[in-house]
Amino acid sequence: MKILIIEDEENLLALTKLELEKEGYQVDFATTLKQSVDKIISTSYDCILLDIMLPDGNGLQVLKTLKNLEISILELFIKIV
């Protein structure tokens, strides 16, 4: 399974990537809206873990891009307080 992590917080990104790779997943990452859109256009992912607040935009813009490209997705929102 190929997973894209879209996260700008370095520690959270590194920990999430490390743990998923330990479980045998192929993991790619993006830290900005632009990087994430470029990767989504060029690569097929089975799962995308998406941060809402990004330095150059909003993660919801990534969802909008997925829908515009007609990429089938299941949306699941988790709020961590």
C-alpha cells in the first residue's frame, strides 16, 4: 500500500512516516499544498493522510483538487485536541 502524508510539522511527519514504514507501507510525503498537488497528479496513492493547515494553503484545497481530477476518495476527518 502506498501512502502520502501531507504534513508540515516536521516531528509529526517523521514519526508518522517511521511508524508506517515499520509496518511495511510505502510512504511518500509533502509539506506544502503545491508539493501535495504535484505528487497527487504524478503518483497514485492508496491512502492520503492530510493536514488541514498548510503553510501555503488549506488542506481542503487538496480535497477539492482530488475531486476536480475525479480521483475517487473516501473522506474521513479526525480532530485531535
